[in-house]
Amino acid sequence: MNIAVAGGTGTVGRHVVSIARERGHRVVSLSRSEGVDLVSGRGLPEALNGIDTVVDVASIPTLARKAAVDFFTAATTNLLRAGKESGVKHHVALSIVGADRAATGYYAGKLAQEELVSSGDIPWTILRATQFHEFAGQVLERSSLGPLALVPRMTTQPVAAREVAKALVDAAESGPHGRVADLGGPQVEQLVDMVRAYASTFRQKKKLVVGLTAPGPLWKAMRSGALIPEPGAGVGLQTFDEWMQAEASELPR
């Protein structure tokens, strides 16, 4: 199979690319560093020439509703248009668990993406997954103010990015199935505890991690557990602690 991976150099995308290649598929990675701009559409027609399936795991580091909606609308519209013109037969998109229960900020962007994919002309599959284990490090970096890290209070069920990638390649191989079962990790965690453990494990012990709450539907959904999978969802194998241990073992001594 000929597969194009939108966001192929990102947290999940690099695993999608490697797993698909390990299984014998021809893979093209779509990213700016590889000459493709999803937002403008530059390079897409050429990159999708001869492609059977698109796996879209592209993302944007923002919590702003407008920025997220604008990005996912432009990128998805361009992928679907170029895909139809190139004869793509299957469009696989990664979304996020609970997007419809916290339809603001980044989640609003994912809902816009889902609507475009599900109403488009290309047969499709959408997989919703929870936050990845890497999310703890990303939050620590973005929320740090000197020696402090102000972290949202959030109940989550983090999953290994590589397990999400495997599920996406499975979906690509299985053909269009619409919305498939959500995917989460094996344990429910508190984001504040995850960030503290990450800071301690990766030698940032002087960082004071403080839980933060605020009004609004997104903050309420994060605190209430509305963003964890419902019964019947797929469950990954690797815990957050196991992932940290594996990552730490790769660090130079």
C-alpha cells in the first residue's frame, strides 16, 4: 500500500511512518521540512500522486480556538481536495477523546476536522485517542515560569504514542470504518502528578509544580474526567511510569 502521513515528523507521525515501513508499505511523509505545506496546500498534489491512503496526524501547538480551527480547517480541506484529485481511496484521521464534550480551544479544531472528514467524498476512518505520555513534558515546558510550573488540574488516561500509531496503521490496512473505538492508556492519571514525576525523572527536581484551575467548559471537562474514554474503548499496554523508565534509560549517563 502507498501511504502518505500528514505530520509525519511529529510525536505520533514518526511512529506511523516507521511502523508502516516495517510492514512493507511505501510511505511518504508530509511536512514543511519535506516540502509540503498543509495550510497553503503547497506540494500536496505532487506528494499524493499514486497514494492509496492518507493518515493525518498533523497538529498545532495552541490552545486558542481560532488558531486551532483555522489550522485544522485549512489543512484538512487541502488534504481532502488534493486526495480526491489524486485518487486517494481512504482518509484516516487522528482526533482526541472527548472533543465533543469540550468543544472549545484545540478541541474545537479537532471537531472541525472531524466534520470535514466525515462529510467529505473520500471514504474515511476517525480514531480518537487520549493524550500521549509525551504530554507531560510538553505541559512542563509550556507552563513553566522560572522555578514554577502552573499545570491545569486534569484527569487523563495517557497512552503511548507508538500504540496510537500502530492503531492508525491497523486502520489504514483495514480500510474505511468511520468512527472506530476510542483508544486510551491502561491507567487513569492526574496531569499534575504526571508533570511532577516527569520533572523529577528528567532532572528538573527544583521545579515547583502547582495545580491550576479556572472557569470555563474546557477546564471543567479536564477536571471532571470527561476527557477519558468511555467503556468499550481500546486500552493500550504501556503505562506512563513504564514509558518514563524507558525514556530515561536512553539518556546519556
